[in-house]
Amino acid sequence: MKDTLEISIVQTDLISKEKKKNLLKIESILSDLKSTDIILLPEMFNTAFCPLEVNLAEKMSGPTIQWMKGISKQKKCSIAGTLMINENNKIYNRLVWLNKNGRVFCYDKVHLFSLAKEEKMLSKGSKKIIINDYGWKICPMICYDIRFPVFCRNQNEYDLLIFLSSWPSKRIKAWDTLLQARAIENQAYTAGVNRVGKDENGFEFPGHSSFFDGMGNSLLELRQEKDIVKTVVLSKEKLTIQRRQLNFLNDQDNFTIH
């Protein structure tokens, strides 16, 4: 188990439906990254957010997953991002987590974004997952999930909560507020990774990728910086001390989600 964990956030301007260009750009951004444990990429990092373009979906054996494996091997780290995956004749917005040992974990987005008709084309996932990586318990989620605190609820099951997103400028105040709130109420390190730039429909994305500790203190607050990678170092000991001193999670109500 690692007491300290290095997590690198990629904030980039994605090009709609241009897989090769996006992957080459991310490779370039990561070229000077010397050391990290985990790389986090935005939602639909290979195509930008375009859920109606289901023809862009890949198999789990497809080129984007192979690219992720290559980056993981080259940087000797875990890597996570979401992309459209075609599996058993269904299309998912799938968060793929590939750890440094080659093990693959998958989370299919549960809360599909109806304003963009995501639920019309994609199949929804059924449950959240907890990943054990480097001895840390990690709960990975996707964008719109952040609006549903019951779904995100930490029942003493994770240390780190992650949202990989494509969140527009017009609702960025909600993103900033909800991300910090999820950190405080779940007493967990919380990361939000968002893209920048403008998509083919004219929607603007302002970045604002951020990282908070379990008390809601800021560890990283980006704004509209473009095509960069920033690394945050987390301490398991610090989180343990915070929870021991202020044992909020043990006082929460018990209930069952149906």
C-alpha cells in the first residue's frame, strides 16, 4: 500500500469525433510527465462528448483501449478515462480504469444526461464500483453522476472520489459547488476532471478541473488552462487523521437504495 498517491489530471481541448488527433494531443501533453501513479482523462477523451454518434463506439479490444495500455506501460502507472464502448449490442459511456499491472476495471455511466439525449442512444449502467489500486479505495464516476449525492454516498467504502466530465460553461458554478460538496459530505479526497474549448455545436467548456481534500480544502483549482497536466500528491495518513478527529461518516443515517 502507498501512503502517498500521485494523481495527474489532464485538462485539454478535445476535437469532436477526431480520435487520432485527440490521442496524439494527449500523448504530447503527457510527454514531459516524469512520474505519477494515476493519469485521469476527461469524459469521452477520444471523441469529445457526442453520445448521438454511436458509430464511434469501440469494442474493449479496440484501438483506444490499446492506446491506454501503451500509455500505462510507458509511464508505469494507472490510467482512466471514458469512451463509448459497444458490448453485447449495447453502447455504454464506459469509464475504463487500467491499472499499472494491466488489470482492467469498468464503470458504465448510471445517470445518462437527458438534456443531450444521451439516454436515447446509450444504455445506462446498473451500479457504482469501488476500485482497489495501490492500496487505496477509489470510487470513479462520470460527469452527471455528481448531481446525485445518494448515489455518490460514501459508506466508509472509499478514500478517493473521481468525476471524469464534459461540463459546460453555463453551469460551471454548479460544478464548482457540487464537487466541493461531494468532498465534504463524503469525507474523501475528490477530483473533478473537465475539458476546455468549444465543441462542434458551439457549447463552451471552461475547464475548472479541481481537487479537494476530505474537509473541502482546495488542493488544485484550474481555470481555463488548455492542454496541460497537473499532479496532486495525496496522503492516506492525513485522511485517516481527519476522519479520526472528525468522525462524521460513522454518524450518518442508514438506508437502502432500491
